Amino acid sequence: MAIKKELVDELLKDVDPKAVFSSQGLLSEIKKALAERMLNAEMDQHLESESAAADGGAPGNHRNGYSKKTVITDTSQVDLEIPRDRRGTFEPQLIAKYQRRFPGFDDKIISMYARGMSVRISRAICASFMALRPRRS
């Protein structure tokens, strides 16, 4: 599946062509947005599974803001906002706690865009490098 021309045009609108591939250019912004979206999806799944397992008397676990983390990819540094939960039980799988290097991340993100980023394909790619089984919705 190819990337829609309109999407590419929207991404490139008002962007300096020389800065697209720079270390802080458009690709870095895409990497940051995708990583944060996947981390938030992980948090959603974590909170859903905890609420399903919790007994009726205990108050539920909720989001509790974000913490900042700088991750070094193959080509740049990406400043991410990692979601937190109130109980402190969230263990991100995409970028584990205390992990600072993320080799191969650039290739994985580019492959998601090259494949058209459907939900099914995104889940399959995430599962392949996170060693998780994707949950059916």
C-alpha cells in the first residue's frame, strides 16, 4: 500500500526541503509522533487490562502525566514524553525503562510509512520488534 499523495503534501507543506532529512527535521518529528502514539496505546492497553483484573473495591489506576526521556536512534536523538500511571506499574515495551538507545528504530518507522500505516500492519510491525502479541479489537 502506497502513501497517499495528499498526506505527503500535507507533511511537506511549509517545510524547508533541506531540513527534511536533517537530524531535527521532519523525519525526527515523525519518529517522535509515532513513538509517543505507540507508548500511549501501550498505556491504554495497560490500564484496560488492570481495570479488568481489579476487584470492585479498589480504586482504578489512571494516567498521571508524562516524563521526558531522550532516546538515541540510528540517526538522531528524539525527546519523548513517556506516559505514567498513578500506581507506577506501567512498564513500556517499546522503549523499556532506563533504555536510552534504540537501534533500528529509524528503519522500523520508515517501514510503517512505506506500508501505508494501516492499523493491522502497524500492529504487526510493533509486535515484531516488541515481542508482543497484538490484542484484537
